[in-house]
Amino acid sequence: MKKLIIIILLFVTISISAQEITKPKLGKDKYLHIIASFVATETAFLLMQENNSDYGESLTGGLIFGFSIGLSKEIFDAKFKKPPSGFSKTDLIADGIGIILAGIVIHNYQR
């Protein structure tokens, strides 16, 4: 299950068009997405660990939580923000980077 979630996250992150990825400037917003996704993923992992979940469950839960927060924010922006800022693929890429970085940190330092 854990591998499936990681593969899905990687696929979503990588499948965005190369044109979106090669824009010359990230901007402050993208860094905020990376940081927020990283913190959300790490926090969910640590909270699950405190509640005696095993490593695999905690990692999977953290990854899913980080992704769902980023996706929810983009859906909110597209539906309710005035003026509508739309669904940003590059924001999801930044979220994916933060989630992947959190997964690397968890794997290397929490196990």
C-alpha cells in the first residue's frame, strides 16, 4: 500500500507538463507550498507515531495527509477564491516536492 501511494504521488507530480515545470521563476508562493506540504506531512507522521501506529502506517498517513491538504487548497482556490485564481498545476508540483522531501527526511531520520 505504501509503495502504491508513493507511486501515485510521483506520477501526479511528474505527469504535469514539462512546459509548466520549466517556467523560469518559482516565486514565494511555490516555496510556501513546499514548506507547508513538508510540515503537514511530517506533523501527520509524528502524530500517528505518538498514537502507536507502526512506521508504515504513519508514513502512508503522513503522505496522504500532505497531498490531501495541497489538493484541497487548489480546489478551494478554483471554486471559491475571488477573483478565481484557478487550479494551479505548478502549486501541486511544489506540494509534491515538499511531500517527497518530508518522505526522505522521515525515511532517513525517523526509522
